[in-house]
Amino acid sequence: QVELVESGGGLVQRGGSLRLSCAFYGRLFSTYLMGWYRQAPGKQREWVATITAGGGTNYADSVKGRFTISRDIPSNTVYLQMNSLKPEDTAVYYCKANVPAHGSADYWGQGTQVTVSA
């Protein structure tokens, strides 16, 4: 029903910026709760940010003030603007989509690698 494709990852120096994109292939994009997660080697996948169907946003404390999640409805795209990057931000970043309703399935992208050098 839904396919997500992340892009925009790469190698950046400490203090640099990257913008990740998540392309949503499906229908009723604006009704989905969209989120970004990340997973570093040997660690659990952790939540980074979410944006609701109404446009509200929430961030993990570790990225608050540095990352911004946004949604462009005409292009069915969610972005994660990452500024002031730190080595601890190094991870594979994943996009997630779900309808915030009981029994709704979670959809995940394939991930995009972000590496921040010290």
C-alpha cells in the first residue's frame, strides 16, 4: 500500500548540515503520521522526530534545536533538515509512516546512511 524511499544521506564533517528526504509512494499522504528514526551499529533503533497529519512536530531531546522535520504535501515528501551535526548523529536514518488509528500498519523505508566525521 505504501512505499517509502529515503535519500540525502552522506558524509559530512562535525558541525555540518544535511537534508534527508523521504518520498511517499501511495495514497492519502496527508493523513499519515510521518517519522524519522535512526540506528547506529550495535544499538537499538531510536526515534528522532515526527510530524502529524495536522502539522505538529515532536523531537527527541538529542536532536531538539538542531533538526527540523517538515512535510511537503504536493510532492508527497517528508524532510529532515539536520544542522550542527555531531559524530553521535552517525547512523542509518529510516523514514516511517503510519495512520494514527488502531490496527494501522507501520511502513518503513530502506534507510540512508549519515556519517559525521569528528
